[in-house]
Amino acid sequence: MRTELKRPRGTQDLLAPESLRVERFRRLAFDTARHYGFDPIETPAFEQSAVFLKVGESTDVVQHERYAFTDAGGVELTLRPEGTAAVARAYVENGLYNAPQPVRLFYWAPMFRRERPQALRYRQHTQFGAELFGVEDASADAEIMLLSTAVVIRAGLSHPVIRANSLGCSLCRPAYRSALVQYYEGFRGQLCQDCERRLDQNPLRLLDCKVDQAVREGSPDLSLFWCPECRRHFERVIELVGATGRLIERDPHLVRGFDYYTRTVFEVGHPELGNGTALFGGGRYDGLVELLDGPKVPGVGFGMGSERLLAALGTRLSASSQPSSYVAYLPGFQGQAWIVAESLRVRGLPCQTDLLQRSLKAQLRDASRRVQYVLIVGGEEWAEGKLTVKNLESGAQHVVSADPDDVAQVLVHEGALGL
């Protein structure tokens, strides 16, 4: 009996045109990060489990959602559930703290979390993220926020809204934590299962609950516990980001899902998505490098799931901005068409050609399903050093010189540039 093989639950196959749309977004994100002076980094898809256990043992991602395994050598490994810890590990291992600071890094990589599959939440998803090491000043937080929202704006969502908060530091956060626990203790037994656990293990995450929101509304405000330095830092972040015209506001209940965050945390949303929907988030993690056996180096960054952002963009980021071309040929002219096609490709113009030696009519039918422009090679025109360029949408066609540079110039003028 034949076994039907399917993709694992919570994963997806990306096919064109969506795969082309993803590639357009990847290039846009890459280009934007380079504009801000960030360099690309690639870390392994799996790390020693200790990398994630050290920095977030009480978080849901580490406790319940890790894909962990022991390899043949007895090493405990985890498929990467998030990017920041992995990049910080690479920063330490490669001695980047000895390089001129700040060190600016960005990545585009798959992440793996064994969570309950639902809309836009996959067990394998792709993240674009950036990390900035070596700057304690609020300007680093502001630059990370500007980079992340610049990607959103360039992709087509104008006027994103940054919701930000400060979790305080090791000096002022303990007092807030105590006040928060004392407040929530009055509701013990009435909270959801997750909050009952968080009350003992990770009280700040109580503010992140979507179930016990009525209880949360009466909780103490973090800002009442900030030390003077944390207050100045947060106010400076708001000032620097706001000066650029970006929309930024404080959310007193905003926290993030990882233990390593200190001071600034933020999420980015958009008015079209409603107040409660976040596209992505990030924050400051001044103790993370030290947790991973490195020196005391501050850091700040963000992680952006491509699936969620592309869904929010809708049709704003199309699969291809302009069509490519197709080189068709009359019988006996396949070799010449092959040469024309290759001459265009090396000039940076994408094109296809028929490999099945079909009739010209069949080639044109095939081309109409793929592209807008067809080049027809052969016959008397080819003998005169010319070929035909046809617009399949309008039906217009004209004869041009077959010189590769001339053909390329015509296609550029027509807009047949591809992705």
C-alpha cells in the first residue's frame, strides 16, 4: 500500500508567485539593513541547547516549544527558536567585542518552534532580524527602531506605530517585580493556568496575558518604579525616534517573551491592523553577552517574522514588479535563440526560452502564461540582423536590431526587467 508523504504539521511549501514575493521582501530587507550600516551574519540552524537555556529557561519558547535532540556524539542540541541568542553567541565566540564598536549585524533565517499551528504561526518560520552591540546610549535603541520601521515603510505600509515601554534595570526592576507579585497574589486561583505559573516563575510576563486583561488593567505602572537613569534613557528614546517623524507611544503593559530584555522593549503595529496586533518586536538586552560567557557588552535588536509582515502587506508587495521576457524561435533557429537568451542574461535581463523544440504557435501560447514580452528569432528578419519584439498584452510588435546591446536597451525601455 502506497504511503502518502506530506509536509510536517505546522510547515508550508512556498511556491511561485509567493516564493518570488518572499524573495522580493528579503532583498528589500537586506538592502535597507545595508543602508543603516549593518552587516549580514549567518549562524547554524541548531545550537548547543545551553545557548537558549542560559538566556530564557522560564520562557514558553524554551520550556515548551524547543525542538531539542541529542546527536550521535551525545551533545544536546536545539533547532534555533529565535535569532538574538544565536547571534550573541557568535559575537562572543568570534571575539567581535574586540572589533570597533558598535557592531551591527542582521540575519535572514528559519526559526523552529513546536507550538500549536494556527494562522501565520508556523513551526518553521522565517525571521529577518538585526542586532546592535556595544552601545548603551538610547541612540542605539532609536536606530534599531528606525531600521525596523524603515523596512515596513519601504515594503508599502506607511505610518507604522511603535509601542514602547521600559522594563527598568537590575536596580529598579526588583521593586516593581515585588509590587506586581503582591498585586497578583490577591487574584491567585482566579487567573488562567499560564498566569498561575508565571506568578511564580516569571511575573513580568503576567502583563502579556490576553486572558486576564481585566486584572492587568489595575496592576502597578512600571514607570512609577523607574530609577532616574532608566527614566532618562526611555525619554531619550522617545525623543530621538519622534524627532524623525516616526509614530511612537508608550504602552505601560508591554513586555516581551524572553528573559534577557532590559530597559527598552517595543512592538511595531499599524492602524489598519488594530491596536492589539503587533507585526514584530524587539528590545534591549544589556546582560545577554555576559550570560553567554562574554564581557559586559550592551545590545539591542529586533526580530521580524516574514510571514506575518507579508500577510499584512497584502497586495502592496507584488511577486514581480515587472515582467521578464521569452525568446521564441522559428523551426531550425533554436541555437540562435539560445545565444540571444544567454546574451540577455549576462546583461542582467532575465529571460526564458523553449527547450522542447515546439512550434512557434505553441511557444507563444507558453509565453503568454509566463511573461509579457516575446522576442521572435528566425526567418528573413534574422538574415537581416534583426528580430521581433512583441508585447503579448497589447499585441504591439516591432522589429529591432538583433545586436544584444540593442535588444537589451529595448527591453529596459519597455520595462521587461523581472524581479
